Amino acid sequence: MNPHDQLLALKPEKEFFIGIDSDGCAFDTMEIKQKECFCPNFIKYFKMQPISKYARETWEFVNLYSTNRGCNRFLAVNETLRLLATRPEVKARNFAVPSAAPLIDWTKKETKLGNPTLKTYAAEVNDPFITQTLEWSLKVNEDIASLVYGITPFPFVKECLEKMKSKADAMVVSQTPYEALKREWEENKIEHYLRMIAGQEHGTKTEHLRYAAKGKYPDEKILMIGDANGDLKAAKSNGVLFFPINPGQEEASWERLYKEGLDKFFAGTFKGAYEEKLIKEFEAFLPEHPNWK
């Protein structure tokens, strides 16, 4: 079945719907994946060895410490290369940052930004940069599968899942490959709380919410839980509610969701001043511009 059709086929069984991001939100997996799997392979496959210090700093800013935190990996490549090309340290070393133009073209016309669609595209266009990007992405998945395991959910995640199960249909809304999401939720024996797991193969997070929930539940009964600006945008572009898991304060955020956020959501008092206060706090955690500019 087409990934979008899988989302469209999801029928409400409960009064409420809750979308949950996974990496860095439900699980403390962002740091190990980005620093040990994505970034080392980015330096290797895109031949960043002469500027490895700045490539690492820029990659981590884009993916962990900026408004782009949690974005799709291919969009992260585009943004990291764009920022690297502007850095004085890189220019001073006469390093030629590769052009991401072929990848930018693909990400503009494809919404299911995952390895399966990139593999098909690579065979069609036979472009060296696209082939290089696919090889990098496949190696990242291989490293994650061999390195990232045994990581449990943040404290109060299970308590929240237990609290929401009688009232809400819950679904993972993520830009991580489906296989990794399935493995991580099953490894921790919490996959039974979910109606579905939607990964990067199912489209953007905005599309996940649009096809799985929008129009099937009242907007004020749809909640997105996330740790990144992309999660906030996915919620607001669909006109639904957002609860932030603040980067660096994940445990306190989940505890707040358990002790007050879910009660307000189910009582219909989440929207308005309460949600606005949460979002204002959240936006202070992720800067738009790097400190080297």
C-alpha cells in the first residue's frame, strides 16, 4: 500500500489523536546518532577531512542546536553545505564546498525523502552527488543499526503513554527511517501503545498529521509532541495543538506533560494561554543563527 494511503486508512478508535516524535523526543538518541553515525560519515563521504573541525561544528549546529534540529537528513546535508560555504575559516583554507544543487532539486520535488525514493532517483539521473548522498545515507543506517541499541525512553514517557492509551489514538510522527523506529519501540516493548509508526518513507511530518488525523478528529483534539521546530511547524500548518519537549530538559518536559499537559488536553483547556506559554519557552532553546556568524 502507498505510504500516504496507509495514513489515510487510519480510522479513529478514540476521541483524541496524539502524534509523538521519536528521536530526541521520546528517546535520548539524537546525540549518539548525530555525533557517532551521521557526522563522521558526512565528513568521510563528502570529503570534509581538510575542514573536519568546522564540518563537525556546523553539522551539530544544524541537527542538534538550531531551529533545524530534527529535520530530514537530506535537508540537513543541504543546509550544512550552505552554511559551510559561508564560513570564513573554510574560505581561508581555500576549501571548495561541494554544490548540493542536485540534492536540492530532488528535495524540492519529492516529499517522501527516504532511501527508497533516493535510490530510484539515483538510478534515473546517474548524478555523482546523488549517488554519493545515497551511499552516505545507507552507511548511516548501517552504523545506527550496529551502534544504537539499549537506549530506553526518557523518564515519564511510558507513564504518558499509559495515561493517553484509553483516550487517544497515538502514532509516531518522525523523519527517521521506519525500520529504526520499529526496532527502537519494539526493543522497549512500548510499540503496543501505538496505532501506527510513520517514518520518513511516509512523507513529511506535516503530511503525517494531515493524512492520519486532520479532518478525522476536531483540531483541538489533535496534539503533536515534539522537540524540534519541524514538529511545531507540522502542528501549526495543520491548525492543531503542540506540546514541546525542550532540548536539554526532556525529563522535566515529559513530567510536565504527565502531570498537567495531558489533563489540560483531555479537558479542552490546553489551547490558548497555556500552549502559548509552552511554545514561547521552547523557541528560546533553539537559535536560528550560529554563534560564529
